Amino acid sequence: MQILTSLSRRRFLTGATATAALGPSLLHAAPANGRLNIAFIGYGKRAYGVMDHALRQADVRIVAVCEVEGTRLAKAKEVVEKRYAEDVKSGAYKGCATYVDYRELLGRDDLDAVVIMTPDHMHVHPALAAAARKLDIYCEKPLTRTIEEGRLLVNAVKKHQVVFQTGSQQRSEFGGRFRKAVETIWAGRLGDIKTVRVGVGGPSRPCDLPEQPKPDNLNWDLWLGPAPLRGYHEELCPKGLHNHFPAFRQYEEYAGGMLADMGAHHFDIAQWALGMDASGPVSIEPPAEGETGLKFTYASGVVMIHGGPSGCTFEGTKGTLRVDRNLLESDPPEILTAPLGEKDRRAMPSKDHLRNWLDCIKSREEPICSVETGHRTASVCHLANIGYKLRRKLNWDPAKEEFSGDEGANALTRRKPRAGWEYV
């Protein structure tokens, strides 16, 4: 393994700025003299694959991991040090530091960036703290627990000028199916879009799990973070290593239900195709009952419906296009088979979501799924959950990010954190 010296953050950014001035062809040359020092915050099922991918990047060095559960923390350290075994033996790598509290990890002075893989309700607090340290951030989706959190995070990222990637990897991966679908729609092949159907799960619900004995190697208070105080249950935070996605996703105290879990992927594609990365719908109309059928209406008149086949189905004046992770089809087929023109709008090139972020750290460009984009997609999910909860039509102002004349609905766009977890 080639031994590369670590860069200080200031030196790295100075070099990146100078390289950018020479032209994009030289943007990837900077890591030849150093690596990005990265820390992982959270080590659950999703983090396993992302960490493995990060460990395979020649210009990355994972120097620390943070996890509130002891077995997973030890495993994360083991995985990192096994990958860097040659450098451990030679003394070029001093080992992977471990932390239970992300605030202690962020006190290090050798970090360039962090990858946040915590449960949904714990995304924003470490992200705000990392942004204040001017660390670049990759954060899993759904980006936030509330709409208010999203705007706080967008403002912090802009203020501190950090490179932020939301982990909505459908924009980059899955064989480019989602990219092709979006570019086809941008090219007008479907004509005017009338309806979008997004097939994902149902809304969140209050947590009603009974209390169980807490494992000795778990810091339950840190797992709860800003969420209301309650007793431990293994469906929220599994014991030890696990190969499933925990059920915290179903409960409103911690997440937005399966509506937000996969909705943060598929509503994201709908927003992307409709040119709504910095905006959103203007009204939300829930059904009288049931967990599907809620309708969003955009200022353009496009109606987006929660429900239908998995993935996104776009219905236009010239035909229909359906896209999912293993599917891309249109009716008529010519909508997809005819090549795009040279002048047709294209998406930012990206076949690897993590790699797109790493490259943007060097170029200081905005990644393919920025903090604003992640916030707006998460907001769509939050709006749907609010609609299902209130069961009445709501008028939404996407510029002001508030409901018109409805304080009851506006109260649900924010949540006061538990004492000691106030937003900084």
C-alpha cells in the first residue's frame, strides 16, 4: 500500500483552490501528496457498505469512528484497521480512534470531513457541529426530522462553506436509470407532466414499544439525543451487530415512517425531474382515511400522489415513464429508446455517490445532492406526514416554508429538542 502523508485542512483547501484555477483536468491530482482524514459517526447496517467503499478510496484515510453501542464500535475499529493492516505494521497508520460521543470526536484537529450514519433524529445535531468546525459532510437520508431542522442545517452549511452531500444515492447509482429518466423528462419526451405517482410506504406513528432492560455497553441517553426521554427497546437500537434496518424508522419521535425512509429516495427523484430541488408543492390534500392517496399540487399544476407501483411513475401528455432501482420503462417505448440531443439538459456526471462528494471536496463544487436538495426532499416527506396527521387540506408556501393561516400545522414543522439538546 502506498504511504501518503495526511493533509491539514487549511493546506488541503489552499491546494484545492489553486488546482481549481488551473482547470478541471487537474482537480484529482491533489491527493497524490495526501489523504482526506475522515471520521464515521454511526455504524449500523447502512454504514457497513458505505465504510467499506470509503476504505477502498486511495485518497481517504478513516482515522476515527463513533458509535454509542460498544459491540458495533469495536467492530468498526476492527474493520478499519484490518483494511489498513500494512500501514499499521509499518507504523504509518497509528490506528483508528474510537468515540462514544460525537462531540468528543469533533474536538480532533486532524479531521477534514465526516460521514454521518446515525438514526434520522440524530442527523442534524452532529451535522451542525461539524459544519461549525468547517468539516465537509456526507449525511444519510432522510436528512432531517423536521422542516425547521432542515433550514437550520442549510443555513449552517452555507455560512461555513462546507461541501455537503445528502445520501440520496439514486441520483448517482443503480445503473444510471434514475438519471436517464430525469434527463428524458427534462428533454420533453413525455410532453407536459400531469401526474407523478410515488410508491413508498406509509406515514410514521407514535412509539408505543414497552421498555426493556438496557444493555450495559450502550449509551442510551446519547442514542436518544434530542428525542423525548423513554426506556430502551431493541427494535429501536438493536444489540450488537445486525443485518437489518432497525424499526426506529417507523416512529415519529425518531423518523418519518417508511413514507420518509424510501420517500427520501423516490420523492427526491420526482423533485429532481420537476425542477423542484430548491422548492416544493403549494398544497397538500390527504385522504379522509388510509395511509396512501395523499396529493401534492405544485404551482405548475402538476399533481404528485403518494401511492402506486414502487418507484416513480410520470404521466405526461405524450406518454408514461416508470423508474425504480431495477426498472426503467416507457409507453410508448420510443420515449426512452430515442437518443437525447446534444443540446438537451444533462445532470451533473456522477456514477458513485460517495466519490462525487470526495471529488467535490477537492473542487469545492456543490455535489449532486446538496444540503438544500436534501432538505427540500425531506420536507416533502414531512409535509405528507403532517397531512396524514391532520387529515385536512393544507396550503404551503415553499418560499417562506410555512403553512398559510394554519398555526396548528405550522407547529408540526418544528419540535423542541429535549433539554440539553438545544440547537447550536
